[in-house]
Amino acid sequence: MNAVVRLNVSMSRRRWQSITPSAMDLFLSLRHISAAGDEVFDTGTTGEPAPITKGFLRVSLRKTNPEHPWHRPWLPHRNYLSTDTLPVTPNEVYSVDVELWPTNVVVQKGERLSLDVSGCELAGSGLFQHNDPTDRPERVFKRNNFVHFGAGYNNWISLPVIPNSYEHLYNS
């Protein structure tokens, strides 16, 4: 089963910028932390240490189609049509759902998960970088990103949980 992260995000122009940015990318990593506080790495596609899973979203492509038969609360369906592109305006807060790639890992008692959110590539991406200057021109993407918390902002992560009836399989 997939996981979904709901974030309330915005962006703003940096003080020294003369051009106002018009796009925002989100890069997420879900990391596994041992009970001792060390990161437990998976192996990436080219052999590099990698987090449990990753997710990406270009905020202008945030529109989902809840009417589609494949749409699920844990896997929003997007049509990705050019007509679905939505504007991204500085200082406006957007509620977005970011899917994380399917994975499986058992987190034992005392261990924890850590979610990293960034506006640029995070560690563990190997050869698969999102840094093409044609696709991510600095004049469009260079800005300050914000995740909003507190009253009125409902941020969450939906993760599958193994029921206790399976616990004996992992504690033998």
C-alpha cells in the first residue's frame, strides 16, 4: 500500500530577487531511525544508501480527481492533463497530497520514522536527480518554501500498519 503526506505549503520571493518565482517542487524522504538513533538505510537503485521511500510533487500539478474510479484516500488519482495545471502564487497557502513510493519495512518498538521535506533533491537519489536547468530554471524555482502548522492547517501522513495478529512473524 502507498503512503500519502498532506502538507500545507507556500513560497515567497527572496528579498534580493527581482523576479517573483512562479513554481514550487516538493521532495520528500521517509527515513527509518533505529532505537539507538542511527539511520537504517535501504539500498538505492545504484547501490547507494537510501531512505525507506521518497515522494515528489510539482505543486502546480496538485489537482486530484476524486471522481476517478482509481482515486483512493491513500492514493489520490491525478489525470496530469495540461488543463489541470494550477497556478502557484507567492504567499498563498496550498494544501497538497504527496504520494510516497510503495515500499515495505517493519519498524520495531523503540524505532521511529522521520519525514524530510525540501524544495530540492534530498540524499539517496542516486542517478535520478531533478536538476535539469530546462525543467527547473532558477528564475522560476529559486525562493523560500514554507510548511504551515498550527490552527487551520491539517498536515498528516497516512501509513499502512501491520495488525498485531502478524506481530509474531517479526518477533521470532
